[in-house]
Amino acid sequence: MSNQIFNRVVNVDGIRIFYREAGDRKNPSVLLLPGFPTSSVMFKNLMTALSYRLHLVAPDFPGFGFSDFPPKEQFEYTFRNISAYINKFTDEINLSSFTIYLHDYGAAVGLRLCVSHPEKIEGIIVQNGNAYEEGVRLIWDEMKEYWENPTPEKKEKLYAFLSEKGVKEQYTAGLPEELKSTISPELWVLDWGSMKRPGNINMQYELNCDYRNHMKMYPVYQEYFRAHRPPALVIWGKYDPFFNKEEAFCYKRDLPDAQIHMLKGSHWVLETNFDEVLNLIHDFFKEC
């Protein structure tokens, strides 16, 4: 038995995709898709802890982490296109079926993959990932208004998170003081190191603007849930300042057997509530 994580690179249509892999391919596979502003590094602890019983694969999206960051003239930075590349990535590494782990932007990428290739999906694990309007109601109203009527003043205010301070606050915003010591500081430092590359902040801005197209897909995702009924585990941090906690329970509408767990954590429950998340995933795969 080995808990070793292997750091690999594969070429997908001319773009080098970095990914981490752990565990025996004879075991059930999990495709781990990270959220903004991070990369596969967010899953390192989980991969080490679960590699004895699962096969785990965590790619970095193009423009994130250690994957290539091609100029926008050569690559379309939309969730639709990134999803298509991640699907090709699974083909390149011969990952034909898997449970998909969706966090934040990972939901915008991974749910499109579910809809396009339902035959690959054995189950879904959601960690603060949106597929319902309740998750973005009110919280995202200013952003939605900007998308419809952009002005330089609004942009400066709303996109302040695309900064060193903003990246750090992605991890700490809304978090009670007693939980702040659970956040690993290297995460936001690595994220900012990746984001401050020339042109990356502009790419991040454009990709965030494309989030409205992810929101338009909510009815399509919900129909996928009803039609295919994948086993589902939904884990949410009640202190998440970015997505409303009410959304977690919405999954029950279309996935009546979904397991819903509201934790006393943040947007980053893999940091703030690691033991709880680990136990929930253990139990989920026992039942699956």
C-alpha cells in the first residue's frame, strides 16, 4: 500500500495539463476539480488520506497552477472550453469512469462534463459548488448588474478580489477567528504566485464574467440530475461568504437520495473541517 502522490503532465491538444495522481487504478476513481483561485494543491491532504482505498486524479485547469497558461488568442477561457479540455484530459489518461468532485469553479467545469458525458459519471461530490439559483441569490446581484451594465467604477470595486489581498480573503472571509488557524498560508501564496503572471489577472476577469453562462446552465444541470440520478454527497460550509448555504438543500429537489451535510466551516471545508469531510467521503463510498 502506498500513499504517494505522483506529479504528472500530459499534453492535451498542445496544452500541457499538470495533474496529481494517487492510489491504485483498480479502486474506484475520483476526478477532483478545484475552485477559484486555486489548483490541485487544495486536494493534497485528501489524496494522501484516501489513496489506500481510492484512485484519485486532480488536474490543474489551463491558466491555473502548474498547467500551461496559453494566451487568450490561442485558448478560449470559458468554462465550456475548459470543460472540453478536462474531458479530453480524462481520455488522454484513460480515465473512463469516475466520481466527480466539484468545488466552486470546479462545478462550472465539471457539471458541463456530466451533462456532455453522463456515461463517465459514477457519482458526484459537491463542496460548495453551484447548480441552483439559491446559491447566488442576492450575494451575486452586484456582479450580475455589472455584467449587464459594466462601468470602470463598478469593475474596480467588484474585481478587487483579483489582487494579493483579495486572494488571501478568498480563504479567510466570513471565517470565525477560531477557525483561521486551520487555513494553510501556502495555499493563497501559491494562488497569488500563479495569478500575478503577466496577463493572468485579465484572464481571471474574463473567466469570471463567463460565470453568468454557468448560471444559465442551471436548468440543464438539474435535468441531468433528474434523468441520471447519480449518487450524490453535498458538503457545505455554513460560513461561506460567496455562496448561500440554502443551496446545499436544493440538491434534494432533483436528487432525493443525496446526502446533505452542513458543516461549521467555510468555503474551504477541506481546510477548516478536514476530518469531517474525510469521514463523510469514507462513508459515501461504503454506501456506493
